[in-house]
Amino acid sequence: MVGTMVLVLIGCGSAVFNGGCGTPAQVLMVALAFGFSVVAMAYTIGGISGCHINPAITLGCMLLGRMKSKEGLMYMLFQVIGALIGSGIIALLTSNIDMAYATTTGANTCAPGVGIAGGFMAEVIFSFVFVLVVLGTTDAQKGAGNFAGLAIGISLVLVHICCIPITGTSVNPARSIAPALFAGGETLSQLWIFILAPFIGAALSACVWKLIGDNK
């Protein structure tokens, strides 16, 4: 819960309080905010919970048998609660700060010119890439050890750089659910994309890691 709160507060907050993601510099800024948030939390709470802070990652771990379903579902519940807290803090700040551009929530929607199919495919593909990195780097036998958090954070930066212009980048259902509930409107009508697509990407990544990770 705490880790997901920080991710949403810093990641979405970087977009809200710096004018969005309309320029390459803003895209890079938000990408770094999300990625560095993951790195910071990985080395803060990784030893406590594994620092999933993303239901898609939790699903991947469940499918590989790294955690029981009951535990995984509780992780997902508290990830969403943490995201709601992070979005609530952003909403509280924007309601008390006189900034013309501090009016968004960081919610995900398909960008102008991007259809539902294109946005859905992008979220599946980039969720697959991100969760595959997580599953591989945290593997008990073949993972990256203490460097896993750094690798995961860097991969999230790269995913955001590619995907922000398409959907704003979710690859994390909790990160999308909370801002959408505060934003309402079109973001709610497209929310299903940012829940279903990351889960599909995560399931594919679990299958691929099982295939390549089991090779001796």
C-alpha cells in the first residue's frame, strides 16, 4: 500500500504539477519519476513485501507459483488502496494550489489519433516487457540479486518513454484505477483497457519466463 501510494504520488504528480506530457522533455521527466519511484521503493520495501506495487506483477508471480492466490489478491487490494491514497493527496494539493495547469489527475486515456485497439495492444506489449523484466531479475536462481530494483526501475523508464505518447502508460491497473476514479468522464469509459491489457501482458510474460527461465 505504501509503495503504490508513493509510485502514484510521485509518478502522476510529476505530470500534474509540471504541466503534463506534451513535450519530449516532459515525457522524459515523467518517465524518470515513475522509474525512480520504483527504484526507491524497491530498496525501501523490497525486503518486506517484494515491492510489487502493481497488480500485473502480482499476477505474474501468482502464475509462476511464487505466491498463493489469497496472498496475491490481498496484495492487489492494498495496491489499489495505496493508489487511491496517492491520487487523493494529488487531488488535495491541486485543490489548494492556484496553478492553471494543476488540474489533471494523471489518468490514462488513449492519445488523440490512437484507437482503442492500438491503445490496448500497446498496453499489452509494454506490460509484457515490464513484467518479464521483473520476473527475470527477481528469479531466485537466475535473477539480478541486489541489482533487480535498479533494472526494474530502468525498464519502467524505457517503457514510459515509448508508451506515454500512446496511452500515457499504465502497465499497472492500480496506477490507472485510482486517477480514473478522481477524473471520471472518458477516463472511466476507457479504464477497462488499463486493467485488462496489463493483466494479459503479465500472463504472457509469466508463460515466456517459464519457458526460457526453466532452461538449464
